[in-house]
Amino acid sequence: KQEVTQIPAALSVPEGENLVLNCSFTDSAIYNLQWFRQDPGKGLTSLLLIQSSQREQTSGRLNASLDKSSGRSTLYIAASQPGDSATYLCAVANSGYALNFGKGTSLLVTP
Amino acid sequence: DAGVTQSPTHLIKTRGQHVTLRCSPISGHKSVSWYQQVLGQGPQFIFQYYEKEERGRGNFPDRFSARQFPNYSSELNVNALLLGDSALYLCASSLGPGRDEQFFGPGTRLTVL
């Protein structure tokens, strides 16, 4: 059974800092990995999708990397802004039809 | 283009009642998945439907059922509601079954009293 862990559970940084969110998974036989953003009480917004054959994906100030062999992914956020405050979720797709989610990292960017 | 839509936004029910949640996928998407998210946890997979057939089912009791219609919209039904069913119910759509990129709707907040 795939287990997805996200560290840290919560993070508070001043505006302008670069930061890294971590995701680890126990079964390296994945098809893809998605990073999502969730605002309080809202749905999930897809940020980046990395296929198992890829090493990284970039979108604007976001960069996600994937090391399948070690079961790790990182989400790098450059020049953080207060509007980046949200919960960030990592989800892994294996051989089944379900996404397996971590519990998320709650990010607060202070002005 | 419209994203994934869900209705209703919020719902309050009492124990033992029945509830139906609705989801319309992104135009052109043929797969719909349902997830349950309780406070402080990541979403948990309930069902995936593709071309009106169930393709995957998570570890949920038989009180949970779903179906997909010819226009690819979907309903999630929950019978005999329990307090523990209180959660945010999320619908996701994708082009195909399984492991395509998933796009989520805003969710339905269900409160069971």
C-alpha cells in the first residue's frame, strides 16, 4: 500500500524567501506525481504534474523535482508571496486508479 | 472553459438520512473520480468511473455508491449517514481512466448532525 508523507506539516516564512516542500512515498513504481494547492475549505488546484520518466517540471515560480528511485519529490517556491499561503498536497498515482495523497504542508507567508 | 462543477456547495443532514452529490466534469473529460477529505487529512479515494463503468473503488462501505451518466456527469450517493461522514467531498475529472492528470472541483461540504 502506497504511503505518502509530507514534511514539514506546517511552515511559516517571511515574504520573499525561497522555500522547499518535501514529499516522500514508499512504493517507487509510480506513474506520475501531482502537486496541488488547497485554500481553506476549497477544492484542489493542480500546480504541476511530473510523469515517472521526468525529473522535474517548472511553472512560473514553482519547480517540482522527482527522484523515483529514492521515493522523493520536492516543490520549490521562489520569492514567496503572501498569496502563496495555502496547504500544498502531494499525490502519487500507482497501478490503480486512485491518487494517494499526503496530509499536506500548511504554508503561511507573512508580509 | 468551465472547470469541474459540483452541487450543492454545502449540505446539512441528520444521522440516518440519505444524500446525493453531483459533479459535472470538464468538457471532453470522460472520467470522474470521487474523494472524501476530512479535516486535517489528505483526500481519500472513493470511486472512479470511466465511460459509465466503475473502474476503481476505495475502502469505503457499501453505503457509498455512485454512477456516471451518458453526458459523463456523476452522482455520489451515501445512505444511512453517520456523523463520521461529515467531510468535504471532492470530484475530479480527467481525459481518460486511471493515471491522467486530475482536475478537481470546489467540493461539497457535508455536515451530518
